[in-house]
Amino acid sequence: MAALGGNRVESVLLVRSAFGEIHELAWVRALRDLGIQVELFDTHSNVPANLAGRMEQRYLVGPHIGRVNRMVIQRARETGPDVVHFYQGHHYTIETIDSIARISFASGLHNDDPFGRPDRREYRLLLKALPKYDGYHVNRECNLAEAAAYGVKRARVLMMYYIPWLHYPCSLTAQEQVEFGSDLVFAGHMEPDLRVECLSGVMRAGLRCRIFGGEPEWKSVLPRDAYESMRPIRHARGADYRRALCGSKIGACFFSKWNRDQYTTRSWEIPACGVFLLSERTAAMQEFYNEGKEAEFFGSPEEFIDKARFYVSNAAARMRIATAGYARVIASGNDIYSRMRKWLADVADWRSEKQLKN
């Protein structure tokens, strides 16, 4: 349905529940660059960082959880935005979303998969509140039917993205190369899947492998020799994440089985940094890139290790694919500005539907 002219989105109250600059903070900048008036309500800054506050964040119950629910309703009443958008929205109750939908257009999105997890404790408020959202975006096709089953009236897919001001080719200083340089890098969380065998196998094949992420989690699953070779393991965010990618010959991409991923932000970020992408093979990835020309894929630890060894040793082939992958991602429309244009168009359509229904 084409959006009615009066339903163009011009102002947004964006409610933050995630962490990291690739989430709400990136939305704020991109939407403002597109001419949208955006105000950020930061849930975390209104819950103390002490033990009691952390327990409230974990279990989503307590005086500060009630307080942020009251605060966001009051903020919406004061500012009267076209849209109140809840990014993740873990903290917000069905009563709050119902109140927001009476004031403005209540929009939501979750970048993870709240439907497929066996332990849904952190999603319990969100899942209960879903029927009250006016429109909801998911990152995965499989979530559309699941969202509908939870009572979502309007749902569409909004895929993740790369961020042009964060993800681009860069040269490292000699000191940065010491700190970040590697033959192969993986920057991401631990899951007990083939990534452990792949990364350990590359290290044992004689390549310099680096992991950036949470050290306790990785230490708990890596074989001792692999852990000792790759330590220190630490998080790399923002500019450090870019340096970690650009300092490596190969960027590895694994997909979360917890989130049922067929692609991830790394699918765009690694090529956008001009780095050779070695990714798990999925149907989605085979649509995004020409295998062997714009990226390389693997389906087993053996294939991962073989391809890593080959491309580390063959710079010309590696650079040819990295260059083609960079060109593909830049031309692909998988940047945050393209996603924000789609989000604005979807919400304008939904606002028109809501208006007609009312």
C-alpha cells in the first residue's frame, strides 16, 4: 500500500535497550542524516549500574523497570513524535506499549531471535507485549510467521547492515599491526559449534589466528594450546573492530545457531572493510556473493582450514576476491542508510493502514 502523504515519518522517539554503537546510536545518526528529527531515550542510563540495577536488568523486575516504563510514556506525551520505536524493547510491558500506541505509532524491532530460544526469560515482557505494537520488524524470514502467532498485526523483515562511517578500508600503523594483525580473525561471541574446531584448526595449521570477544567464554571452550596461542582475547568495538578486520588477511564469518542466522552483520562489514570474507555457506550468502569470486564459503572445519591456508598463501587470489567483494557490498544497498529508508517507508505504510482502520 502506498503511504498517504500525511503519514510520512518526520519525528521519532527511539527507545534504546541494546548496547553498542551499531544499534540505536547508528539509527539516530543515519535517520538524522536523512532529515528525520530523532530523540533518544536511553533505558540503561535510567537503571543504576550497581548490583541491584544489574539484577533488575537481568530479571526485568524492580522499581527502575517500572520507572523507565513510566518515563517513556511521559516522554512520548511531552514530545508527540510520529513514531516511538523500541529497539529490542526488553524492558517494556504490554501496558506501556498499549499506552504508547494511543499516543503515537508504536514500532519495534529485535536484532536477535526472541522466538527460537529455549530460555525466553529475557524476552518475557517483549513477547507478551507484541500484540500491542502497531508494527514490528524482524531480521529473519523465519520470524514473520512466529511474530504473527504472537499477535503482531503488521510485520516485515528489516535486515541488518554495515555502517559506512565505521566499516571501511583503513591502513594500520606498525604498532596497530602488532596489536591487531593476523592471518585470520574472528570478532564475535562464542557458541559451542564448529567455530571452535575451525579456529583451533587454523592455529594448528600454522596460521596466526586472532579472536576478539569475551575472553571467559572463549577460554571455556578453546583447547589449551589454541587459547594460549590466541591470547589475549578481548572485545574489539568501533574503530578497534575495523582495525581488527583491516589488520587481517582473512575475516571469518560464523552464524549463530542460537539466533538461527543465515547471515550476520559481518556478512557486510568484512567486505566493506576491503577484507577477504570466508563465511559459512548458506543459501542467503550464496545470493549475496558469487562464491569463489566475491567471497569464499565453507561447510565444514576441513574446508575452512583448507581455504584459509590456500588464501593466506596466495595473495593475488585473495586480493582479487576481496576487491570484488568490496565492490559488491558497496553497490548492494546493504548499508544503514538503505535500511533506514526502507524502515521509514514501511512505517509510513503501516501508519496509513492504522489510520484507515481507525
